[in-house]
Amino acid sequence: MARSIPFPNVESCPSTERQNDTVVADMDGTLLIGRSSFPYFALLAFEVGGILRLVFLLLLSPLAGILYYLVSESAGIRVLIFATFAGMRVSDIESVARAVLPKFYSSDLHPESWRVFSWCGKRCVLTANPRIMVEAFLKDFLGADLVLGTEVLTWRGRATGFVKEPGVLVGMNKANALKAAFGEKVPEIGLGDRHTDFPFMSLCKEGYIVPPKPEVKAVTIDKLPKPIIFHDGRLVQKPSPFMALLTILWIPVGFLLSCLRIAAGSLLPMSFVYYAFWALGVRVTVKGTPPPPVKKSSGQSGVLFICSHRTLLDPIFLSTALGRPIPAVTYSVSRLSEIISPIKTVRLTRDRAADAAMIKKLLQEGDLAICPEGTTCREPFLLRFSSLFAELTDELVPVAMVNRMSMFHGTTARGWKGMDPFYFFMNPSPAYEVTFLNKLPSELTCGAGKSSHEVANYIQRVIAATLSYECTNYTRKDKYRVLAGNDGTVVEKSGLNPNQVMGC
């Protein structure tokens, strides 16, 4: 016999004139469309513990499912928490919760729940998920004032995998947590999606149920309180149990394929790399008309290619599109990336005068590539362009770079950047699109009286318009403060704090 539902549908909840009301909402299946928290535990397991931790979680997930559905929600969730958290540093968990999970949570926001939640003046989330795992997203991106979740037991800065009393917040534990937080005050609205939410919903003046509708479309990015411009993590897709299994099985094969692709790019003449990539499943699309190479005998300065920055492989795919190696100046790359790079890479020193002299010298030798954003951005935004390049030459060719990855991201702010090219080439069929735009007219250069900032901003707008991206004033420091908790400064001496050593 079907269990009766004593609460009306959330669609019947009026959301106007709720500025003075308090809403208390569950998370999985309520604020989020998905009713399972496994994908987010899997993301945390992989990003902190790697493939072995993900394997461990996947092996224990059948047990978690059996306990969840046949014994109690609490028992099943305890297994997921133990498999994911046991032994992890608290700082690593907090880092992933801040830099990785918000991108995936925000793509699954329930439109009706968000309509009610966003209109209320005070917002509280009551969830069985570990608080440390969800609090950053709920407070920073959804504007939650209070997050009540399961508390994970820690010891000497590491999670034990066990939970603190009173245990997992389900059923009456949720109701008791709500009473402890609000005291005599009664929240106006309670939102839940299952019978174990009924106890806390009954404590609210109004209770509304969110029925399971997997086909409902998530809230679009433009309706979120603030856009997610920066995010980290290696996985492109949210790992359902099947996707997690597929990822585990693919990684050994993908790594061997990645090594083969990197070897082809590094060892073959650049004129053959395009065809080798095509044979190995890497798609390179070239648009526009690139300028011919400058003859050294002519005495002309080389062309400076101004590229949007998607991965550290941008200059390599630029060279692939041109069929000739183009040296690149970079803020920093790992030593391994320098060793396997098929093109010359020159590090910038952060000393404006020294960098300007070096770039001028390289341009006298031929063409050169530079990514003036200074760091990569995954979303359809362009970061602020450094204006130094505009002061050094009038031979400027904007290049719009865009890539496609189906399984792994080829960039990281928190991890070891030496693995970036390997992860990119581990995708089954990675793709790059290189669009050469018209050379900057002489009347728009510094030689014609334009300031370097005007030139840099103009090129940023031209590339953004080509890609249908949005220009921003964000910088490298903004990105690393969000994702890594530092300003992205690269420290050369090995004896310094590794948390301060970050790549571009």
C-alpha cells in the first residue's frame, strides 16, 4: 500500500512576499534534482584519494545500497561516508568542497525548490550529507544562512570516516537538529522529498513535498545568484556508479593512449603532427587564414600570436595548426611539461623590464605565442589580458582557442600540473579548434598612438566575440584565491611551503 503524503506539492507554494520568511530545505531530491548523493562522494573520493579510493567506494556502494533500502538510510550513508572520508585530510576535503563540487551541484538545482528557497529572507539547509562537504556551495553560491548536516569525526586533522553523535541527520535527527537551531521560533516553510523528511517538515508552519521528477530541467546558469567562473577537478562528468566504473576501466587504457599521443606530438616533425593526431583520435580544426612565416633574411620582426588560454597545450595546438613549431612564453610550466614539449617554452620572470627584453629578443628570431590571460579558464569567459605584449610589437594576430574534453579536464589549480597534458590526451577523442583572426590593423596598435591597455582590451573583446564568450576583469590571483586559497605565486626554491607553489 502506497504511503500517504500529508504535504502539498512544492509547485503550489507561493513565493512572493516571502522576504521575511525562513525556509528549511533538504538537499538531495529537494534542492537538487538528483536523489542520490553517490556522485558527489565519488567526486570527493577521486579528487582527494585518486583512482584507488574511487575503486574502494565503488566496491562498497552495493553494501551501502542494500543497507540504505533494506535497513535504514542512516546505515547506507554511514558506509558511503566511511568509504569516502576515512583517512582524508580535513584541509583536502574542504578544498574539494570549495573548488570542485559547486560546479556539479549548481548544474542539478531544482527549479521549483530554488524558486521558493531564493525568495525567502532566511535560508537554512538540513541535510544528511556531511556538512563539510556541502557548506561551501550552499553558503557561497545559494546564499544559505545556516547549514545543518552530518558531522564527521576527525582526529589530528584527518577524517576518521565515522560520524559524531547524534549520527546521520535523517528522520527524527533532522527534527531534533532543527529544534536545537531555532529553539522556540518556528520556520515558515519546510521543503523535503521523502518520508524521512516529514518529522522536520511537520515543525514548520507550511510543509511542501518535492516529488521525484528526473525529467525536470535544472536551473540555468544565468539564474544562479552568481556564475561559477572558476572550478577545479579532473572529472568532466558527474560520476554515477556506471560512469565511475567506466572511468576506472578506461584510465589504464587512456594513460597508454595518452603516452602514445604525447610521443607522436613530441617526436614527429611538426608538419606531420596534425595527421598523427588525426590517426590517434585527436581532432584539430583550423579556421581562418594564418599569416605566412617571416623570413629571417627580411629583417622583419616575427608575428606575436595572442591566444586565449584553455590549457597549457594551446601553443602546441597552435603549432600543429600552422605546421611549424612556434615558441611560447609562459608564466610557468612543470619541468615534466617542458621536457616533453615539442616546442620551445620560455618562462616569464614577473619582472616587466626583463620580460619585455626577452620577448623582443624572441620576436627578432621569429614568430612567438603568448597567452596574456596568464592562467586558464574552463568556462566561457576570458580573463583580463595583460597589456605588456601590446607595447613590444605591432605585429599582432589574435587566435581564438577552444577545446573539448569528454572525461578528464586538462588543467588543475590544486593538483600536480605535470599531469595536465596526460589527462587531456587520456580523453577518448579530445578536440581543439584554432581560429586565426585578422591581423590587428596598424591604426589600432600602440604604434598609432593607442595605449597598451586599449590594445589588450580590444583583442580580448575580438576573441570573446568570436567564441561567444564574456570578457571579465578577473586575473590569475582571483582564480587561485578561489580554487587554492593562495594568489598563485610560483616559488622557485624547493625548500619553501609547497602550498604556495602553484602553476599557471
